[in-house]
Amino acid sequence: MVSFLKSLFGGGKREGAEGGAEAPAGEAVEYKGFRIRPAPYAAGGQYQTAGLIEKDFPEGTKTHRFVRADKHASKDDATAFSLSKAQQIIDEQGDRVFGL
């Protein structure tokens, strides 16, 4: 259970598309003053929905990492879904996503 929680919240290592460490976040996409970096990773022969949401504040950049249960057959599909999922998170939570 602990290893599951670590992997869910960024404490564990995830397999990347080539079987190495977690895949790096992709190119940033601007959305409503936030930056979204899709970061799907290989999991069980598919790609897991994941990414980073970033925003600059006077005290520095804040980052929120998200992972969702959705899996996709291709990395491109997972990347597109990760972007739309991040947009949904931003629309629903705004700055609260950073615990503000």
C-alpha cells in the first residue's frame, strides 16, 4: 500500500516508454495563465494519463503533479488526454490546485 501511495504522489519510480525511469514532461502548453506539461508514462503495455500544472507566483513557481487512472494505447493519445484533463483541473480548481 505504501509503494502505491508513493508512486501515486511522486515518491516512487515509474517506468518510462523505453523501460527506464519516468518519462520527462513534454513541451509546455499555456492555458489561462498556467503551463501544462503532459507526462504520460508506460504502464502495463499502455500509457498512463499524467502531467504537471505550473504557474508563476511572486514567491516562485508552483507545480502540481497529477496522475489519473485513464490508460491509452498510444503515447500521443495519452498526451492529448493529459492536456484536456489538466485543462479540466484548471477550470474546476484554478489556483486552489496548489493548496492556496
